[in-house]
Amino acid sequence: MTRMSDLKKEWMTDPEFRAAYESLEEEFAIAREMIEARARAGLSQAEVVQRIGTTQSVIAGLESGRTKPSFRTIQRYAKATSTHAIIRLEPNVSTPSDYPESGGVNYAGASR
């Protein structure tokens, strides 16, 4: 029987798979943060459901990464888990030519 970790390792050698997997990292990071906040608060999904006033399927969708939360939903989830949300925009690790002011690409995405 093949283990999931072995399959992932094999699939990650495919550049297309790796790019698709890495493009989802930010979404899964949000889901991980939500699960960790709930665990630190010592709450079950059912308790978060009660505190927010939603359904278990909504919370399961958020925590699995299947559902993209709005900032309002993140705030409500944070309040339910006695935490607060912080959004931070950080620069990408990229070459200067990726920025419009460098003459590489304009804001519409067209090359100059």
C-alpha cells in the first residue's frame, strides 16, 4: 500500500503539480491558523458553531480550506476563539522586473 506522503513526494517532482500545490498555500495557511486558534482555545467545532451562530458544515469547510472565508467571517471566527485577526501584506520574493516602476510589467499585466 502506497502512503500519501510518498505519493506527494513523487508528485512534487512534476513542475505543474508543484505550481498548483504551491498556489494553494495561502488558502491552506488560513485554514491551519483557524484550526490552531480553535485548538488553543480548547474548543470543538461544535462549540465554534454555537459561538458564531452558523452550521458545522460551514466551519468544516473553512477549516478544510474548501471554503474561502471573507474577512468578516475571519473576524467572527477569531472572536469565537478569543483571538484577533491580523492581515499583513508582505513583499513577494521576486525579481525587481516584476514591479511596474522597474519598467518590466505595468499594472494591467502587459509588458512595457
